[in-house]
Amino acid sequence: METPDNATEHPEEAPGATGIAAQDWATAAAEPQYRAAVVDLLGALAYGELAAFERLAEDAKLAPTLGDKAELAKMAAAEFHHFERLTERLGAIDEDPTTAMEPFAKALDDFHRQTAPSDWLEGLVKAYVGDSIASDFYREVAARLDSDTRALVLAVLDDTGHGNFAVEKVRAAIEADPRVGGRLALWARRLMGEALSQAQRVVADRDALSTMLVGGVADGFDLAEVGRMFSRITEAHTKRMAALGLAA
């Protein structure tokens, strides 16, 4: 996952946390609905990391130079390491990783199929924009998690380097041919819409996860806050578009 510029402001360490956010996993997991929500969250994240690994490996085939190919291969390896950490955690809490990931496979596969890049530059923009939207969403959720789960989620959201790499390559391409900018801006706007719709569908389909988001088993969220959360994600997207040299 990507968090290239930390464009949104999140209480990652949950200072002054209360309720579940102030508890460790052993304490918080005593609430069955909270445990189910965390299993869903880890399953969704794990499949997202696996899909990111696969996508970066595919994008490497489109790379124009050997150096670019090597950079993407390195990023793909980092994503797979994140996937391993998440599946190890699921195993450690006596949950089957495949079972936890399965409910999210179709939605994520559909998203990637509907947003398959047609060239190298579209692939870079997709990784930068799409992954960053997902990371912002998970960081928002992480602030409301127990301390152990929060630390793991934030760790696997660490930037693998794709953000700066994408910005450098896309800006260089636009400087070489300004017409590229218009096409990529349209592509990024489409990605934004698809990514938000996909996130909303995933949450809506999982009762424990949606309950956690609106304040049922975790502290600090209500329906109004969910709206503000998506506004912050949209604002962060606008800043990333500017970093790419594209109009939001």
C-alpha cells in the first residue's frame, strides 16, 4: 500500500485514546463483533496486498527500461512481505487467512479488471492514486483500532517507494509531451470514483465492518464522521493530483 505524502492528517498513535483504541488486542477481542470486524479488516488488507503484488509484477512487464522494471519488482516484493505479515497475524489469532480474504476477492478483482491500465503511465497513476485512496481509508479506520492491530495496519501501509517513483516518471512524461496530462487526469478521476465506490461496497457487504465504522463497536465514528472521512480522502486525492502535475 502507498502513503507517499501523508496528505491526510490522522492520529496514527491515537494520543489520548479511549475505549477500544486504548486497549490491546487481548482485551478488545473479547467483544465478538469487534473481533469479527478486525478479521474482516485484516482479510481485506491481506487480499489488497496480494493483488498489489500481482499488479506490480504485471506492470513491470510494461516498464520502458530495465531500471524501471527492477524498481517495480522491488516494490512488488515489499507488497508481498506486507501480505505475509497480515496472513501471519491472522494465523496467530486462530483465523484462516484464505477464509478471511475470500469475501473481498471478487470486489477487489472487479475493481482491478474495470481499471486495467492500457500503458505504463496509466499503471503508475493507478498505483499512486488507487493505492493511496485505500491507504487513507485504512488509516482512518486504524485510529479506532486496538493498539496491537493499529500498529500492524500502519506498518503494512508504509510507503514501498511507488509514490515518489510515480510522481517523478509521470511529471517527466508530461514535460516531454503536455498532451499526456489531459489523458492521465481523466484516468485519475475515473480511478477516484471507482476506488471510493469499491470501498463503500466492501464495507456495506460486511456487517461487522460497517458497524465498526458507524460507531457500533469502535469509538469515534458516526454517520456524519464517515462523511467527513470521505471528504478528507477526497482532499488528499486533490493534493496528490497536484503532485503529479494533473488537474483534479
